[in-house]
Amino acid sequence: MERIYLDHAATSPVHPEVAELTYDMMKKHFGNASSIHGFGRDSRRILDQSRIVFAKSINAKTSEITITSGGSESDNTAIIETALSRKEIGKHLITTAVEHHAVLKPMEYLEELGFEVTYLPVDETGKVDPADVKAALRKDTILVSIMYANNEVGTLMDIGTIGKIIKESDSAAYFHTDAVQAYGSEDIDVKRDHIDLLSVSAHKINGPKGIGFLYINEDIHLPSLIRGGEQEMKRRAGTENIPAIAGFKKAVEIMEADRSARLSSFEKMRVFLLEQLEKAGVDFELNGSPDQHLEHIISLWTKGVSAEQLIVSLDLVGIALSAGSACTAGNIDPSHVLIAMFGSDSPRIAETIRISFGLGTTMEQIEILVEELGKAVRRLKKT
């Protein structure tokens, strides 16, 4: 039985070239980048070269890139440290109801400390209205955090418009975006879109787990979330993970080189999948924006069929997909994203699956998915 992985939005397989390079780095470049001897200088060189690649990928300066352990640390640093360091200016923050938990949990924590958080609603496509952002801004607003693209339904937010609104407002707000799911798929430009803080994670683009970065605009000075040494220009303590950083750099280079071909391939797979499901008589609707979305994420409402039962049935024949964010897998709570989009009484909440493409996905695998998904839906509707 061929095992088919269609849950790339949760995490992606490490690219073979990335794995090979990372292993090679583990053997040869073990020096501490803070050491002044040759071993340390070799590691420092790799670190500096990687930072250049990361910065270029989002049109930032190298000094604006702080390497972290991934998206969650980047989000927590951007949100918590901005709030705590700017509380004398104001204690109001803005986000949306569909953010990743790496954003929502820090917001909840700050509410416990006395901060006020406005959670903006989204429409049925999962998009926040920039006009709502503008209306929510106040003079005491110190941070707006809105994701670049939703990890469950793939909807893209109007980041450029929102950034311009914040910049032209009379608030003191910094603009943070969680770009973990969008990085690698979208043309991200922090200067063009007036982004002050941006979070990225390597494991979404076929890089190693446990590594990422946080872009911090050069005019912003945030304390380190992790206290200790003076690494990362005193922004993030801890000895740098040079093998993972080098692997991340390689993943970014591969991502940049094949972006156009990859996205074109995903678009064809997406169209083919939806057309074939209709031909197979599967009763479904697409969740998310029909025209402003990530090509590799497809959220489907399989009408009248339990998502949990469907996922288990497909797993038994070797096909892996999900019901939403992997960070809530095993949690009995329904998707907060779908609730925000459709309301808590919608049948979509319990009947939505997420299919996501990535490295290694083929049209032949999509054909197998259509066949097995059709079988499972027909069987489960009879029970």
C-alpha cells in the first residue's frame, strides 16, 4: 500500500538536499558561533550567510532578522515583548478570531495581565475587513497582529491594505503578521506592506523543525523573550543551531528557485481535485476564499460525513490529511476558525477536512485520493 501524505500545511517533509546538508553541518561545523577561534568563525560565517538569504526573501535588512526556534517563539516574542515594553504608551491590542493559537494564546495571557484585546470577526471566506481594522484602531493601540494567510482554510488577508491603514493612522500600533503558512508561497515584502514584525518557520517549507526567524523593523527595539547570552544582536539568547540554520537557508534557496513551477503545479492539482470530486458525485463545498487563497491548501465541507470518521477511513488506506490545524489535533474543541466563519451551529464544523499539497505530491496521488475519498463518503453516508 502506497502511503500518501496530504497534510503539508501541518508540517512538510525535509527536502533531501536540506537533510544531507544539515547532517553534513552537524559533522563538520559544530563550533559555537560566539567563539573567536577558527571553529567558531566558521559557524559565524554560515550564520551570517544564512541571515542574508532570510532577509532577502522578504526584502528586509540582515540586521532585522532574529533567528528563533520557529513560528511559536517568533509570535510570542513579537506579541508579548511588544506589549510589555510599550505598556506605558497603551494597553490595547488588535487581532482576529481566526489566528493560530501561537497568536491567540499570548493574547489571552496578556489579557490576564490587564491588557485589552479586540478580536475582529471575519466573513464566511475567512477574511477580515480592513475597514474593521481601521475602526478598531485607537490612540492607545500598540499592536495589530493579523495572519498573512489562514492555516486551516488557506484564505489570504489584505495585508498590504491593512499595513497602509495602520501606518497612516494616529495610533502607536506596530503591525505584526504570522506568515508561517504563507512564506514560500506568497511574494512577501515587509517594506512594501508596512510590516513591522513577521514570523516564519522552516518546517513549513521543507526545512528542519525547530528553527525559524522573526523580522523586527530596525526602528523597533524589543527585549529578548529568552534571557541569557547576547546572541542574535542581544535579541534572542541561546547558542545558535548552525546545522538547522544552514538547512533552513538551503530550504529557502530551493523555495525561491522553484516557486513559480511549484505553485503552477499546485494550481493544476487543485483544479483537477475539485473537478474529479464533482464527477465522482461527492457532495462538498469549498471553505475559504475562492480567489484569494494559498494554492496548496483545500478545505472541504463533505456534507453529511463526519470529518473524524473520514480521516480515519482514509488513514486506513494510507492517505494522510487532517481536519484543520495540527496544533489542535486530539483536542475535542471544534475549529475556532470555522466557528468564526460560519457560527457554532454550522454542520461544517464537524464535517470539514483539510487537504494540503507539497513536496512529493503527484497527480497520480490526487487520483487515488479522489477514488478513496469517494468510496469512504459513500460508505459513511450509509452508516
